[in-house]
Amino acid sequence: MSTDDVFALMRQAGELPYGEARTVMVEDALRRAEATGDEVLAFRVRVRLTDAYRYGGEPVKAFATFSRTLSDFDRDPARFDEEHALLWQMKATVHSLTLFPEIPLDRTHAVLDDMERRYLAGGHSLQAVYHYRNDVALHLGDLAAADEWYLKWRAAPRDELSDCAGCDPSGMVWHLVSLGRHADAFEIAAPVLNAELSCREQPQGILTSMLPVYLATGRLEEARDAHRRAYRLLRPNLADLGQIADHVEFCATTGNEARGLEILQRHLGWLDRAPHPYAAMNFAAAGALLLRRLAETGHADLTVRRPASADRPAADVPAKELQAALTAQAEALAARFDARNGTSRQGDRVRAILDAEPVVEHLPLTPADQRRRAVLAAGSAPRPEPEPVDPGGVTDPDALLDLAEERRFARDMAGATAAWRRFDEVAADPTPSQRARRLDGRAAVAAAEGDAETALAVWEEAERLLAGLGEEERRHRVRSRVGAMRCALGDLEGGLPDLRAAVEYFDAHPPEDGTVTGVYGRLAAAHLHMGDAALALPVLDRAAPDGPEETGEIEDLRGRALLELGRVDEAVGALRRALDAYREAGEDAERAQTALLLSRVLGHLAQHAEDRGAAQEEVLAVLDEAVAAAPARSLPRFGAHAERGALLLGLGRAADGVADLVEAVAGFTAAGEPGYALDPRVDLAACYLVTERHLEAAETAEEALAEYARVPERERDRDNERRCRVILAHAQRGLNEPEAADLYAALARECAEAGDHVSAAQFLDSAGELLTGLDKDAQAAEAFEAAAQACAAGELPFGVVQALRRAAMCHLWSREPDRAAATMDRARAALADLPPEEEPAIVWETALVDYDQARITAERGEVAAAHRLAASAVGGFTRLGETGPAETAARLRDDLASSLDGGD
């Protein structure tokens, strides 16, 4: 064992997030340090292990390591010289002691007294001591004592042992909330809410503590943003389970039960390995509250997947059963704390959580959620009603049937139904012809109500009756409807003969009065449905539409048939004529459908247009008409919003596209069509990403991916799902979330397996840049090394040089100068593979390699060689006229020259 091994392990551990992997690595480093016999090295590793246990969700283990390091320090302060770290860790130790009901209070008070003694002896402010005396008093429910310590805490000067600029106000907010002083809490927190806080526990800590403050003071938008920002930072960390509970409670009391259930489900397994009983108590209580609220809002029958633990197998647990279990767990833990403390404070808190009522009916967490609620509240928009019909004074049965048919063809089914109802009242003994016409009406009503089987049976009866009466014109109108309904029910072989027979009859016997456009349209539509567009066109050519409404119907069908045949220019003309006709007829719903189809065709043509911008603007104008014409809260309306939002995104107007895509996502979701919402949800995530709204982009992409997970494998749009993952990775990178590196790596693997090494290299390069920015240099070096391999496979020689050079610098920053030198040698060797015709680029890359290799060489103590490399870099940059880089390299060269002179 060597000290180098220990240092290497600690460097690797330092790049990992706090958690099991980091803790195991530091434990291994401690074993190696102890094996070397170097007590000071072991002491220093043990100090870091205390932090690893605390932040990794195992604070009970930190008691032993902290006690050991404090004892070592007391034994020989000059040798074990980390007094500041130990005094800092005392604060966390005091807090942690209160979180385990089996630890007597005397021990907590003893550590507090020892902390005060040590702070005084070192000449430190007692500000932090007062803070943690307040913390203990609040835990016990001694609000008078807590307030006294709070005043001292506020009055004492801050020093280097005070909690950070975010954690200190967080504690003060918690105190003031406990006393119901929400306005004062806001004033305390306001100065730091938008500050840049570098502490590991911030800003999520203060944002979480502010949730009840925002709600109590009516600052709902701030509450929404605080929840979204803070929970995203908390969710990867087991140690933060207690604060995650606050977010479950927040969702349960703001009408966001579905979001709360998602959080509960994600972290329920953590309850079995909670960092401490206090966190388990809070999470169990919040979970029970949430399940109670779900039952109260009509979801009592749902089940929750509970992971396996020890002897308990994984199972889908009924919500009511889980609620009872979580309630019992929270109450039992509270009773243990209260027994230890001699107060009812924790039991009172748990009961308050379990009995909590909504603070607001619903606090939308996203714009799409807000619009979805609005759509649900508004319901479906009714079609504008025509002037009401009152047939009460009509007594002639034939006149009533004529009136019913007139209103029916005017799409006024309410008026038609009123006339038919009046007919039933006055026609006690209808003639066979009247009975046939009435049957036709009954079938029409059944069809309008979606009862296709009944409609077909009644129309068939009407058609048989009319055949016996010899009323051939009326019979063939009904026969056309019979054929269309058979086709709609899947009986194409049975339906087509009826449709053809009706058309053939009217070809030979054009009606003297009225129109039969619908007869031709039904046959044409059937041919289109069967993929026989060529058969549909001659049928449409024989139709003789009467008026703009029928013209619109025929031209729309013609446009669709021409599209099927690939005659796109002719199709555009037909659809334009249909749009004009529907516009003249005032048929808004049909106009919207046609405009939506036309926009898609024009959008495809715009990709190859000479004046692409003008063509896309025309598409946008057609979509504007589709949005305006479509009935409110209808699927065509949401589809038009989706198309327009996607187009605006493609036009580089992502900010303008957000509103349309929010409307589409919300509308489709409210309509119970989440599958339709998938594409616009991904587009919305893209708009958020382009406009640098990274949090919204990440959450929207995650929602889309969760929806994709519910789609059967064979039905998924793999390309769009992958696009969504790319958006998520970029959004996470914008949020500086290390998870983005893992997602980039996964995307790179998929690309490499598909033979797309160029994209793989780009993803790995992005991962390296992110990790470098997070000071995870060893991991960044691995990413850049992998990027170099991908560049080589993708025949990107410049990429190989760049990736290896960056990998070398990351090795240097992670204190591996020898590995850095070896990697930079590979980068220099790769310069030979650059295409000779790219001379300026070769000079640039060579100068960069010279400069960075000079830095590495100097770090290894080879100053003369480093000086030569720096001078070469100056020459290269100067040759290219790159003044800034040349000056930077010249400073390095001159510094190295000074070192050489000093050495002489």
C-alpha cells in the first residue's frame, strides 16, 4: 500500500456524488491509509469519511468517525491539524443526534456544551452555537427557549464557522414558520433567494423551507418555482429524504396529487433505508396525507408499487392499505421521539401533517397543466345553434317530415328531432311512405348518437319498405347511407355494392329537385378508405355540388384523392378550392380540417421551395386560419396548435411556439388523448431548450419520456423518443446536472452501435465539457478519451487531436501529470493524420498542442522543454494572426524563461 494509492482513491471519490459509491471508495481509502501506518493520513481520510456518511444518507455511521477524529485531535492538536473541519462537523453532529430517538437528550446537550467550550476557546463567535441550541429547542417544542436562542443567534456576529448564506436563513425561516410568522420569514429569506449559493445544500434547502411561507403569503408563483427547482436538486439524494417529504406534502395541499404520487412512488423504496428515523417519520406522514387526498379526490381504488425490502416482497399495494401502514409508521416514530423528549412536539407535527387540508384548490406547476385545467373546467364547446324551430302549430304529417329533413340537412338535429317528435304526436296512423321516411329519421338520430348498429338496421328496414313502395329516388338515397354505414362497420364487401348502386341510379336518373352530392361523396370516401384513390376521382367528377358547402365537401375529397395519387400540385388546388368554399359557407369545423391538411402539404412543399421563407409564411397563414376556425377545445384545434407550434420552432421562433404547444399538450391531455400530446410535448421541450428555459425543458422532456414508456415497444416513434432524450441531456447540461453525462454516454453508445460515430463523438464531447465544468476532471478525461476513439472510427482526424488534447489537460487537472503527458504525446502523434491541404487548421491545432503540452511539461518540472514548446506555440499563433492566443502563450513562455534564468 502507498500514500499515492490513497490520494488517487480520494481524488476519484471527490468526483463522485455523495452516496453509496463515494462512501465505499472513501472507506477503501481509509483502509489503505491505515495499512500504510500513516496516522495523520488516516486521520484526514476519516474526517472526509464523516462527511461522506452524513451527505450520503448514513449519519449514524458519522458519529463513530467524528468521535474518533475529535479524540485524535484532542490527543495531539499540532499533529492532527484539522480543527476548523472538526468544529464545523460538530454542528451537523448536534443536529443529527436529535434525529435518532434512541439517543438520549443528555448526549445532545453534552455535545452542545462541548461545542460552546471549544468555540470560546478558539476565539470564535457563538453565532453557530446559538443556532443549534435553537435547533434543539424547536425539536423539543420549547418555543419560548427557541425564540430566546433565535434572538441571540440573530444578534451574534457571523464568522467562518457560521452556516453559509443560504443555510443560516433556512434555519431562521424554519424557526419563524414554527411560530407562524410567515411574513417575517419572507423578509429574512428575500435577500438570498436569488443569490448564487455554492453550498451543497443550497439553494434547494432554502427553497424547500420557503414552501409554507409562499403558500401562507399568497405567493403562489414563487411556491411553484421553488418546488420545481428544489425537488429536482433533492431527488437524487437519499440524505434529503426528509426534505423530499416536504415536497410530497406540498403537492398534497396544492391540488397536485398526481405529481405527489409520482414523487411518492419514486422514493417509497427509500423509506426502508431512510437516513434516520426523523426523515422516515416525515416521509411516512406526508405519504399518508397524499394517499388520503387521492382517496378524497376520487382515486381510492388505485394501487401503489412498493419495492421489496428484507422479507417483504415487491407488491402493488392498495392505496388505502398503504395509507394505513404509513400512518401507523409515522405515529409510532413520533411516539418514540416524544417519549425521549418528554414533549408532544413530534406527535403534534405528525397529526398536523396527516390532517392537513388543501391550501389552494390547484396550483398549476406548468403552463400546460394550467391550460389543461382550464380546458377541463370549460368542457366541450357546443356547435353554434341555429335558430330554434317550433313545430307545435303544424298538424300536417308530410309537412312535419319535410321540416325534419330540411333541418337535418342543415345539421340542426335538435330542430329535426323536434319535428319528428311532433310527427309522432299527430300521425297516429302513418302511411307506408311516411313510415319509411320516419325510419330514415330514426336511423339518422342513432347515427348521430354513435349507435352505428342500430342506425344500419333501421336504414335497412327503411330501404326495404321504400323498395316495396317503388320510391326509387328516396330508396337509393337511403341505400347510399346503408352502404356507408356497412363500410364504417368494416363490411366493405357488403357496403360497396350499395354505394355503387346508388351512384349508378343517380347517374341515370338525376334528381329534378335537390342534390345527391352526398351519394357521390360517400362512394368516393369509401374508395379512398380502401386505398383506391384512382376510383374515387371519376366518382367525384360526376358529382354536381349545389352550393359552397357541397363544393367544399367534394373538393376536399378530391384533394385527398390526388394526394394519394402523388399529384400534389393538383391536390393543393383542390384543397384551396375546398377552403374557399367552406369559408363562403361558414362551415368553420370543416374549414379547419381542410386548412390543417393543406398546411401539412404546403409545409412539405416549402422544404423544397425556391423562396422557402415565403412558402413557410404561407403555411403559417393557413395554420392561423385553422386555429381560428376550429371549434374551441376540439381535437382539430389542438392539432392546429401543435402544427403551428412545430412550424414556429422550425422557423427559429421558439419563444412564439411555446404558447401553441402548451395549448396542444394541455388540450390533448384533457381530452384523454395523451398519445396525441407526445409529439407536441417533445416540440415544447425543444422550444424551452432553445429559449434557455432549461428547467422547463428538462421536466417537459421527462414527462414525454414517461409517456413513451407507456407506449408498446412496436408502436413507439423511436426517432422522436431519441430526440427527446437528446433534448433532456442538453437541458440537464444547462442545469449543470451530472446525470446529463450518463445520458450523453448512453446516447453515444447507441449511435456507435448504429455506426454513427460522428454523433457518438459529439455526445461524448458534450459529456466531457459538462464534467469539466463540474470539476470532475478524471471522468471528463475518460469522456474525451472515448470521444477520440469515436472520432477515429468516424474518420474525424481533427476531432481526434482535439479530444486527446482535452483529455490530457483533464488528466493534468486531476493530478495525473504522467498520464497527461502520455495522452498529449498521442495528441501530437495524431497531428500527422490531419489532411495536408488544411494548413491553417493544422497550424492552429499544432499551436494548441504546443501550448497545452508546455503546461503539462512545466508541471512535471521539465522547464527547458516546456519553454521550447511555449515558444513554438507563440510562433504558430502569430503566424495565423491570432493575437490573443499568441499573447497568452507569450506570457507562459516568459514565465518559463524567468524560471530558467532563476535556476541559473
